[in-house]
Amino acid sequence: MFSLLLVSVFVALMVGIGIWGMKKTKSLNDFFLGGRSIGPWMSAIAFGTSYFSAVVFIGFAGKLGWGFGLNVLWIAVGNAVLGCGLSWIVLASRMRRMSQNLDVMTLPEFLHERFGSGYLKILSAVIIFIFLLPYSASIFKGLGHLFEMTFHIPYIWALVAMIGITGIYLVLGGYFAITLTDFIQGIIMIIGSILMIAVLLDKAGGFFQALGNITENYTVHMPAGKRPGTLMLISLVFMTSFGTWGLPQMVQKFYAVKSHKVIRSAAVITTIFALVVVSAAYFNGALSHLFYDTPPTANGIINFDLIIPGLLTSQLPETLMAVILLLILSASMSTLSSLVLVSASSIAIDLYKGHINPQISPKRSLTLMRLLSGLFIIISFLIALYQFNVIVTLMSLSWGAVAGSFMAAIFYGLFWKGTTKAGIYSGIITGLTTSIVLFFVLGPANSPIASSLAMIIPFAVIPAVSAFTPRPPQEILDKAFGNS
């Protein structure tokens, strides 16, 4: 009953913010970037909440916490320091300045204007649409099952509820609504994470006793021959940390910051936020070694997705479980809203406005963006409802494919004037191909290694091709770099 009341209040607040955001949204720039007027706290929290979803708290925490024990905390440190703090320090200032110099709102627009190629915009928009939409659907699916189990309602109606909640505040309010809801959701995530760990540590006999018992039990549960290797751990740290440098829903957060002065503050805030939230999530996974002798199984195979839900429901009081439910809901909705916005923009801004009808009026552009955001939410609903097998594969590929395509392209585009159009095409195609081929060659279990290689290899390919191909015209370089 308390869970239902808490979620109802939360939903009412999200809808109210959507209506407020609609009143502030007058243009496509407002809808997609909040008028480039977002301050350090909201920018930082929006970045962090878009980074961490239910995938981290449920799937990753259970699987990696059980597999790596306390070593899983290296992933948390990498995510906070490299994925959050360092990305702001290295990319944010240059990305904000160059996006303004080029007058762009999306990553495909940035690549188009930076290298003078319309086909580059089409290619990148298609990659974003194909690989991020299934990611959105997978989050809807997870939240639908969470509501189904918590409130004992049919999956389809749980899914409809999630679609409605997300659709209202996203379609109405756009980026203004997203950043404010992200801020509120971020506070919920921090409070919930701290309370969760505090209660579990108390039941485990305190922090230091828990550490000792985790280490002891891990050696029993995971004999040396069954433990994942150091290469896998390094790959996971690299993929989940540096992956944010190439994901459009993450780097486009830099476009919207109010000024260069807020970037340093935002870097510190988002690093601290990530340290608290993701460390709690992964430490919770390591704590599973104290509360399970054997993890839950399905048909004789460990079901890692059930480790954390089983642990929480058995160890936490009902009131705190309501807060944790809100934590997972907040984490997922913030990531989901960013994914839908980016997926919609790939069609509304990059393809339709960029190629089909460049003369579309600002008012119609805003209307089209709202309609397409709603349409992609509906498509995500249908994918989550029918659970197509090909979509599951695309979702598994999505992080490595998108980050592998764009990470090196973004970096060289921002910092090296010698980068050529041919070099960027080669880097994007190499990253995408490497990710897909290695995913199937090495198998899904080794996808972190495949994704890491897909992100690294283009860093060698782009300068090699650029060395033998024509540079962009000087006027493009002058416009992009300005006085930087």
C-alpha cells in the first residue's frame, strides 16, 4: 500500500513537471537542449541519472557482484572517475563551444557540419536509431516486469502505465522537464542507495565484518577456475566507463550547459553522485555472497537478474523497499527519457529537417519532435510487448556498437584539425563492424571485450586514413574551432 502511494505521488509530480516544462518550451532548441541554459547541478545530475539505469542496479550488480566479489568496485570507480568526471573535464568545454560555433543540436548534425558531409549525418542517424531504440524498449520491459511483480497487475497494463508516465512528461516538457525530473530522481537515487547499503551492512554485522565475510565466502562460491579473468574486468571498466564518451544521449548533455564556468563544478558533482550511486549498486551485488549460499537458478542455470530482487525483498523492510522501488524507477526513467529524445531527434532533426524538408518552420519542427517522441515511445511499447528475438540481439550490441562508432570520431573531431571526412567514415564503419563481428565471433559472454576493441581500434584507423586523404575546407575548420 505504501509503495502504491509513494509511486502515485511520484507520478503526479512527473506529470506536473511535464506541464510546467511545456510552458517553458517555445522552440525546438528549448525542447531538445533546454535553450542551452542548464546550470551545473541539474546538468551533472542529469548526466549521472542518464548513465545509470535499472540495468546497473539489477542485472549488472547481480551478475558482476557475484562473479567478481569486491573487485566489482573497480568498475564503480572507473564509471565515476573516467565515465563521469574525466569526460566532463576533457569533452564538455570543447563540445559546448564547437556545437555553438557550428549551430548544431545533435551528434549527427555535429559530424555533418564538422566534416562537411550530409551522408555522414544520415549514417550516424541510422546507427543511433537502430541501436538505441531497442535499448529503450528493454528498459520499458524491465520496468513493466518490476511493476507487475510489485503491484500484481498484468504485464501489459504495467507496460501501459510506464509508457503513459514517460510519455506525458517527456512529450509535453522536453529537455526542461527531463532535467528537472532527472534532478529529483537523482536525489531519490542517492537517498535510496545510502539507506539500502546502511540496512544491509547492519544485517551483515558492520562494514569491516562484511568485507571479511565477502572475501571468505567469495573464495568458496567462486573457486579459482570459475572466476572471470583480469582481462574481462579491465574490459568491463573500459567499456562501461569510456563508453559514455561515444554515446549521443551522454555527450549531448554537454551541448546544453549554461556556460563554460559551470563545467568544473558539474564534473565534481557528477563524480560524487556516481561514486555514491554506482558504488552502492555494485557493493550490493558483492553483498550477495553473504545472503546466498547458492544463487537463484532457472532450469539449472544461474538467473543473475533474480539475485538483487531476491536479496532486497528478503532483507529490507517494506517501507524501505518502497523507496528502492522508486530508486530503480527513477534510474530507469531518466535513462529512458534521454534515449527516446535522442532516437526521436535522429529522425525529426537529422533526417527530416536535415534532408527531406530543410525549410520546415520552427513551430512545425517542435510539433514534429513531440509527435516523434510519442511515436518512438509507442514503438518501444510494442517491442517490449512482443519481445522480438532480433531486438534482444540488437540491445545486447547497442552499447558497443554506438560507442564504437562515435567515440573516436567525437574525440578527433573536437581536438584534431587534421581529421578528414574519409578518416571519420573509416572510423565509424570500423568501430561498428568490429563490434558486430566480434560480438558473434567471441559470443555474448565476451561482449565487453568486443565492445572495448570496437572503441579502441578506430583511434588508430582515423589518423591512418586522415594522413592520406584531403582535409576539410579551411572555412569549416575556422567555423568549428573559432578561437579555440
